[in-house]
Amino acid sequence: APTHHQNNEQLRSMGGKCTPGQDYDVRITMKYVSMVALDSKTHRGRCIFDPSGIERIAFDMLAMLFLLYDLCFTPVTIAWDFPMSGWLLYCTAAVAVFWTLDMMMTLRTAYYHAGAVSTRPSMIFRRYARTTFVLDLFIVCVDWLTVFANSIFPEEQAGENPEVIGAKLVRFSKATRVVRIVSVTRVVRIQVYLEHLGDRLHGGSSSKYVGDMARLIVIIVWINHIMSCTWFYIGRVTVGDTGTSWLNDPIRDENSPFYSDTLPLFQYTTAFHWAITQMTPGSMQAMKSKSKSKSSHYGVAPEALGLGPFPNSNLAGDKFRHAALRTCPVGWSA
């Protein structure tokens, strides 16, 4: 590993300015050359975390797990109107605790600005307040309201005593549960987490291409997940001009059970199958009678969706940008 003196000499050779008596750690990423002051005592005294440090990376990896739970289960609980009790209530409480800690962690994490790391708490808070602080605070408050209302007064008791104040609070929290759908906006954080991880690991261009392809496929599958939950929700709460919805249709013939009488797993696979067919050429109806039969069609999703022009155009853009970075002088941004 290069010494601090070698880092300073490398920075001067790139045209950067060094303060006398101050050591710098030069980090070259695909975006810019960052000049990180090695002021560990100040960081510890203020409890400020390095945005590319191992502590922040570990927290980001854990945040991705909670984010995937939010992105997958929040639309399902809203569409199927599952009661907020048992394991679902415990998971919601764990999510509320974690995102509360995430807000505190964000307020104590430095950030890159103009090639340097800003560690001033006032500047960190100002930047967070201008971005997602209000939205994060709103979602966390809705989570805590849901947990608090359903812990004190479960939904089953609210249905038996609708005039009790606690029952009204539960109904209010149930209505605000729909607002939690805005938590899917946290999907943009996946890109930030992956950038932090990539800066830390310094992976090659090949691994970055594979990661970009996997990310695009996951996003497309997640969009189909949102479409399937939306389609089921529309069929559950609304009716068409014929006075019925697709949930009141028989599965195959008049002697078959209705979609509304089947298990939630079969309902979800039917809705997901329909969503996938809407994004591929030749839309078709979902006529399979078993969940496993429908799942056999999902193997074509990466081939049909992931190898289309949209992912290839993104990868071509990344390849062009990497080639430009190799030919541009150090410190320029392609």
C-alpha cells in the first residue's frame, strides 16, 4: 500500500493542491478523483462515517435487504389487504426501527462534493434536508403509526367495536398504509448502494457489466411485480362496466372455481403471469390452473426482458463512458 507521502505526491502530480502538514488518501473511481483527508481523529470525535468506509458499506448491504423487503411486501400487503398482525406486524416494527436508524446514520455520514469529502454535520444535515429527509420522515412516521395502532388495538377488535377511539385509529392507520406505497421510491437507493460498494471493491469493467445487467433484470422483474399487485388491487376494489371483475371469472369453465376463491399464491402467480405477458410481444391470457405451471413460464423473463434493446443500450452507454474515461485526462468527467 502506498504511504501518505506517496499519496500526496500522486495528488500533486494530478494537479491537486495539498495543505502543508495534511495527509491525503487519493481514491480514483469511475466518476472522479476524490481527495479524502485522513483526519480520523476528527471523524471519531464527531462520529462521522466515511461514505466508502467498511462500516457504511456493511450498513448499506443490510439496508438493501430491508429495501428488498419493502419493495416486495409493501405492494402485496396493500393489494391483498392482509391483516397487520402476527409476523407481518413484527416485520413492520423491524422495518420502522431500521429506517429510523438509517435516518440517524445518514445524518452522520460524510458525502463527496467537488472531489472532496465534507464532514461538517451542519452541511450533512443541509444536504439531507434538501434531498429525501422529508419523505423518509413521513414514511417512518406512517410505519410507527401502523405499529403503534395495531399493537394497542388489533384489527380484529376494531371490527367488533367500530365506535371505539382505538378502532378509529386502526382504520386511520389502515388507510395510511396505502401511503406506504411511496416507500417504493427508495428503489433509487439501490444505485447509491451499488456505487458505494463498487468504489470500495474497485471491480473491473467485466464485473460491472454483469452487475448492470443483473440490476436491469431485477428492476424489470420488480416492475412486473408492481403491475401484478396493481392489477389484483383493481380487480379486488373495483368492477368494470359489466358489473364484475376478473376475480369473479371462473378459472377455466363454468364448473371451475372463481379466481377470488383461490389461494393468494395462485392469485399472485396469475397476476404476475399476466403482467409479464404485457411486456412481451404477443399478450395472452393466463389460463394455467396451477401455480407451478405458471412459474415454469417465468424462466423466460430474463431472456425476453433482459436481452432486449433497453439493457443493451444502457450497457453500450457504460462501455462508451468507460472508454472516454480511459482517454480523458485525470480529473475530467466523461
